[in-house]
Amino acid sequence: MDPTKVSSERLQRVLPDALAALHGVIERHRVTEQEWSAVLAFLTEVGRHEEFVLLSDVTKTSVLVDAISHEGETDATPSDVEGPLYREDPPWREKPVKIYEKYEGVENGDVLFVHGRVTSANGTPISDAVLDIWQTGPDGGYDVWDERQPDYNFRGRFGVEEDGSYEFQTMVPKPYTVPTDGPVGRLLEASGQHPWRPAHIHFKVDAEGHEPLITQVFFPDDPYLENDTIGAVKPALVRPLIGHEAEEEVARRGLSAPFYTCEFDITLEPAMSAARA
Ligand SMILES: [Fe+2]
């Protein structure tokens, strides 16, 4: 966001505090000219590599801002950070929704059907909700990193049914490391912070008259559930994966191997303007 998009009243209130905190750290640790130059060179590089969102994430600043921004939304599904891997204008997926195409490596994973209902807090179905999903493939790679994957693989937007229900076919994602080949990766290494995130699926949900929701779904028994490098795991967003091995079930899905399902119901908060009216 352009700082000029923050009101000048707000800027004049927050900026002096931010600078006082920064100056306090510099004084307390007797930061040298050489060290400060290194900091400025690092931040310049972060900008050049477009890694400021990633920097905000791995310093757990994004999680803090997310928590403050959604304080008091007690009835809604908990929000979570967007992260740096969202891509604008993902493809619209027709029903039955499948968000990936076959590619070399796809057989390394397990098919997963995610399903649920989108409702408002009183249980009313939200039939015009649109879901926007993005995740890694079964090897832990996003389309933008994994050259084997078609563009926009494991991404997609789609609508829900009249009763607010949805289902989409994907594959069970795996834990992955945030990008480590740029300045933020070097910072992680130098500071001894591991770069791993637990497996997750990102959701954006939009519907008329409701606050947009950005969140993530996680799975139990993940080795990084307790120590996500961006600190974004919320226990309320962990959902079990249910295995399906019966031959009839596998055949009914048109598959040749056992698969998983995961239920994730979504509750949206009424739009702020509607709540105030
Ligand atoms: Fe992610």
C-alpha cells in the first residue's frame, strides 16, 4: 500500500511511534553505520526481489496484522494471512470442480476432495459465494516454482450450489519451504529460522453483503503444525483428512487408487456496512 493511501492523520499518529521504537532498538544495541548500511542494502534487495510480503510473513508481522484486523469476528471462520503466492485472475473452474491437470509428478500424490457449506452465522446458505483456491501440488511445489506444472495448476475459482455447498477435487498438499533463494531466504538462514510451512490450502471467499474471507486449512499430524515459519496455524483451521479405500467408493469417483476427503464449512461475517445499518 502506498503510504499516502493511509490517512495523514493516522500516519502522523503511528509513524512517530514506529520511528521511536526503531531508534530505541538502534540505541539499545549500539547499531553501527556499517550495520545500518547493510540493513538498507538488504531492504533494497527485498524490494528488487518483490519479497516484502514474504518478509512480513516470516517475521510473523502479517499474522499479527491479520489478528488485529479481524478482532471480534467471533462467529466467522477464522481468517488467515494471504501470503505471497496468490495470483490474480485464476481460471474459473466448471463443475464438477477439479483445480489441477495431469502432469508428470501427479502420481506421487493422493487425490483429495474438499467439501463443505458456505453459510452466514445464523446458518443461512450463501448461494452466491465464490471460492478462490490456491495450493501446492503433492510435491510441495506451487505452479510458479514447479516447471512440470501447467500454468495456474492447483488454483481456481468457482461458485457454490444453491444450498451453499461446494466440492472440489485436488491433491493432498505437502509441507514446503518458502522461497529460500532470495534475500529473505538468506535472512532465515543467518538467523537460524527454518523455512518450512505445514501443508495447507488457501481459500478466498467472496459473497454479496458479507466480509470477504481469506483463510487457510491445515491437516493434523503435520511436522510443521506447531512451528510454521510464518506462524499462521490456527487450531480452529485444522481439519482431518478422511481416507477412502473401498473399491466401490474409488470406482464411483472414477479413480484407480484410494483417495481422501476433507470437510471445511465456512461461515462469513456480515459486511461491516450492513452490520452498521
Ligand atoms: Fe501457501
